[in-house]
Amino acid sequence: MKREKVDVLIIGAGPSGSVAASYLHNAGFSLKVVEKNKFPRFVIGESLIPRCMDHFEAVGLMDCLKAKNFEVKTGARFLQGGKTCEFDFSKKHTEGWDWTWQVPRADFDKTLTDELTKRGVDIAFEKEVTAVEFMNGRSMTTILDKEGSPSQIEADYIIDSSGFGRVLPRLLDLEKPSEIPRHSSIFTHVRDVRRPEGWEGYRITFDIVSRETWFWVIPFSNGYTSIGYVGPTEYLESFEGNSTCRLREMIKLSGHYRDRFEDLPYEFEPRMIKNMAKSAKKLYGDGFVLTGNSAEFLDPVFSSGVAFATESAHLAARMIAQELRGEIVDWEKDYSQYILEGVNVFSSYVKEWYAGNLQKIFFADTENTVIKSQICAVLAGYVWDKTNPFVKNHYRLIGTVAHITDLEKEASAKA
Ligand code: FAD
């Protein structure tokens, strides 16, 4: 059986795997990326948030992405009935990127892997990690090619960036139930032939159909648009027929978008991901670390997935580089606690969203620009900035402000 030896093995070539690979390759370590699929491949997660730009820039992957002219995203719009709440990333509390992209991920992820391949990073496509053993501080990983032939890779470190594949959580019994409600999603792409001219046509929007259900519209620069619906699993399953019939019925529930998307042919049979939220018992161990969705996934409502994937991958790669250079690193404090701090902030926002409190603030009759800029910084992914009260006091502040919003509404109704 073929056997290779590298410093670092990376499982998965999504944004998380690519950012980690770019950092470690630039730092001079030997590495191998093993990717189950052939690229381009479809994956969901198309609305980015500005924080991920910091990571692409830090590892030298920004220029190849800029050259692709993806649709620029400068904020996000939320609709509820006749009300609109629009966030503009240039008006956010925390300094940082005020734009990012809305991207077809097949193209986006392939751009990253093409760039890495060009630089000499060894990416083995259509190879699947099936088993891992740890011994004497090193790991031995078994991979199968598409014909089922096995080979092995010995590595000092494994970065598990396998997304919903969740390779190490499965193999090492690290799966943990998430605290986030059981939500599912159904989605596809359409050729957006009725796209209106100008801003309305390209504006990324979340149309809030009810407290727990919403519809996304993510227009791409290539003329296609991603549409998807999110809600409690039982509710989504209560729609009859196959996934095409279900999504067609769901679109009718969006007052704003029904006319634009009704009856358009779907580019592929809508896919359904059930009970999306994922969690892990621990994020690292002797000789391995989990990044991106393999570590945690909350909910798509604030588009935080890719930014968490790149944040965790960039940090994990830096810490592995330090450790392999013989420095002492504190994985518990500097990796696990740091990543979970950010996860906890977003987790509060997701929970408060579905509890209805955040929606009260978004759609309040009077807009408070200071509060809005602080929430905007969170939506841009700057969730470690303790000068932001909506980060520092995320457990309590949303509920408190929602309560005040209720009182103000009552008072103005009485006046
Ligand atoms: P991925 O991008 O999933 O990459 C993992 C790679 O690992 C894949 O290419 C896979 O083929 C490979 N792999 C898996 N198993 C193996 C194996 N055994 N061996 C080798 N390779 C393997 N995020 C956003 O930022 N914005 C959004 O708008 C958004 N919307 C979403 C909507 C829905 C419905 C869902 C479910 C998620 C959404 N996300 C969104 C989250 C987003 O999809 C992920 O957070 C993001 O793709 C994670 O990146 P990653 O690099 O960790 O994993």
C-alpha cells in the first residue's frame, strides 16, 4: 500500500481547508489536502460576511478571488410584511471590511483550489478519508480513491475541514447535539430571468415569512440566483410532494419575491438539508483540530458559516505552525475558548432571532442608529470586539432592548 509522510494533513478543500493550506504552505510546511469530491462541486453557503475577507487577505488568497468579479455584497436586507430593515456594513461599530461577496460556491471554492494547486499545494481530489489512527503522537490516515484502492498518510497534525462530512467527529466519537432548534432548509439555483434592473435586482435579501420561517434570495453576478427556504423540520416536511413541489409552494409565501421566482425552472432538483445545526464535544486533541462546519454549525440566518470556517482554519494553521516550530501553544485557551466565544455570540443571535426578540429590534418603528451599527458589526462577523456592547453583553442585551421596544410601542399606541 502506498504510504506518504507530511507535516500536516488537511481533510476537505472548502474555504476552511484552503485557508489552512495556504497559510501552512506559505510558512514552508509539507502538507497534503485530501478532498472527497472533484471540483467544481456544489456546496451551499453563498452569502459571505466581511470578516472572512481578513482571512483570505492574510493568507494571500484575495487577488485570485477579486479577479473573478463575484457579486459585491455591502450589507443585507431583511423584509417582514411591509417593513424593511437594511444593514450597511460601512456603518458598523467595529472597524474592518465593509464589503464581501455573494458567490456560487462551486466557482468560488474552485478558484481557491486552482490558486493553491498553481502554487504547488498537493491536493488529492476524489479521495476520501475513511479511517484514522493515532499513535506515538502521530496519526496514520487511510484514504480510498474512487476505485476503492487504499493508501495511507502519516502526519504530525490533522486539520479536519471536512464540513458536514464531519470526519473526525464521526470517527472519534466527538458528535454532540446542538442547542439550536431543529431547523432544515430546502434550496436551489434559478436563472434569474426576471431580475429587475439596478439595486433591487442584486440586493441580498432575507424575507421573513413568519417568526421561524424565512426565504433567502442571493443574486450572483453570473445571472443566476440562489433561492432557499428555512424553517422547523416538521414544518418543511408538512409540504406535500417532492422537493420541487415543496419549494414552489414555499415561494408563494413570499409576497415580495413570488412574482420574480414563481414557475422559473430550477437548475437542479432542490436539495434539503435536515436539522442543520451541528456541534462537537471538543475542538482539538492530540495531533488534530476541527475547523469550520466540522467543529460547529449553527444556522444560516446570519450567514456566519464561511467566516467561522476561515476564522477557525486561519487560527488553527497559525497555532500548528507555532507548535511544529517547537513553541508552546495553549489550544484550550487560544483556540477552543476563542472560537467558542464567537460561536456563543452568534448562538445568542440565532436563538433570539427565532424567539422573536431580534426581529422586534430589526423592525422597530423607530430606528436607533447606534444600536443598529453595533448589531451590524456582529452581522459582519466582528464578534470578538468587546467594545461592542452587543458582543460583550450578547446574552442579555438583545432581550432587554426588545423589551424596551415593546414598551415604546405600547406607549405610542396609547398616546
Ligand atoms: P465545506 O465548504 O463544506 O467543505 C468541506 C469539504 O470536505 C467538501 O468539499 C467535502 O467534499 C470534503 N469532505 C467531506 N468528507 C470528506 C472525507 N471523508 N474525505 C475527504 N474530504 C471530505 N455559510 C455562509 O457563510 N453563508 C451562507 O449564506 C450560508 N448558507 C447556508 C445555508 C444552509 C442551508 C446551510 C446548511 C449552510 C449554510 N452556510 C452558509 C454554511 C456553509 O455551508 C458552511 O459553513 C461552509 O461551507 C463551511 O466551510 P468548510 O470549509 O468548513 O466546509
